[in-house]
Amino acid sequence: QVQLQESGPGLVKPSETLSLTCTVSGGSVSSGSYYWSWIRQPPGKGLEWIGYIYYSGSTNYNPSLKSRVTISVDTSKNQFSLKLSSVTAADTAVYYCAREVVVAARFDYWGQGTLVTVSS
Amino acid sequence: SYELTQPPSVSVSPGQTARITCSGDALPKQYAYWYQQKPGQAPVLVIYKDSERPSGIPERFSGSSSGTTVTLTISGVQAEDEADYYCQSADSSGTYPHVVFGGGTKLTVL
């Protein structure tokens, strides 16, 4: 059974960089069948796709966040990571990592999510 | 930017049929996916490729597509179906497709 687990600081100061890691078990980030994605959800609001990384290192980001987002992959640790720079209170959200099936564009496994609050 | 439009809320009584719509200009060309999200939990895929049901999802969940609108239908709604439902598709107008989510629909079981 595939499992994804987010980890990282729950509190980030404004203007700093948010950093999260997703650890994958029961599956491999080196598989060519999946994109490894980040999705967020502000409190009480809907889902927003942030972007994904492929095992090869190629990435695809939401245009509205592209200038601030970096997603990377560490195949040796079976992890992928998110960095979001210059954060503001509007970046406060539950951040989910998820597995997206290539070509099918569906998210079949999700992490439990981690709340990141941007506040001084 | 491309948007998917859902009604904010739908209410039904137990045993009735709930229909949740999602509208978007590219839906005739792109598949739609539906997720169920209960409070404090991660979303769960309930329909993929407009009308396919993943293993483990009850048969009362079904999906359909007509033109620029896709519909999630829950037949014989049960109390446990009360949740937020999100449609998802892709915006293929750029170099690479981008994932787009609808705003979500809160299903209330009266």
C-alpha cells in the first residue's frame, strides 16, 4: 500500500521560505508512471494545485505560483520536496503531497496533509 | 485562466439522489475527476475519466459528461456521504497541461 507523509515546519515567518518534504513508502518516486505533486488548501477554502515533479527531474508548476515555487526529488531517500519563497499570510494552508498517474491526470494517493501557518 | 464552476452547496434527504455539476469550457476535450473530502481528511478519488469508479468506491457513485458539464451522481444518498466534493480537470492551453480544481460543493444530507 502506497503511503505519503508530509513533514516540515508548521510556522513560517512572512517573507521567508516555506519548505516541506514528502516521504513515500510502498512505492518509488523513480517510477515513470507517476508525477509527484503538491496541492494546498487554505482554511475553509478549496484545493489549489501547486505543481509536480517527474522522476527525471522535470517539473510543471501552477502559473500563479511559478515564480516562487521549486519542487525537487531525492530518489535515494524516496522523497520529494516543496519550497515556496516570499510567503505571506495568503500562503497559510494545509499542504498535501499526492501521487498523480501520468497521462491519466488523477491523484490516486494523498498524504494526510500538514498545516503551515505564515505569521510573525 | 481556466476555471471549473461548481454550485457551493447541494442538499438532499437520505435515500434520495444527489447531483453535483461541474462546468468548464475544456471539459468536452479533457477528462474530469471527482474527489470526496470529509472534515480533517485528505481528498479521496471517487470518479475518474468522467465516469469510471475506482475499486472500493460504492456503486451508488457515478459520473457522466455532456458538453461543457460533468455531473457526479450519488444514488440512495447515505449520511456518510455528507462531505465536500471537488471536480478536477486539466487546462491544456499552455505548453504543459495544468491541473485545475473546481471550487467545491458541500453536500448536506438532511
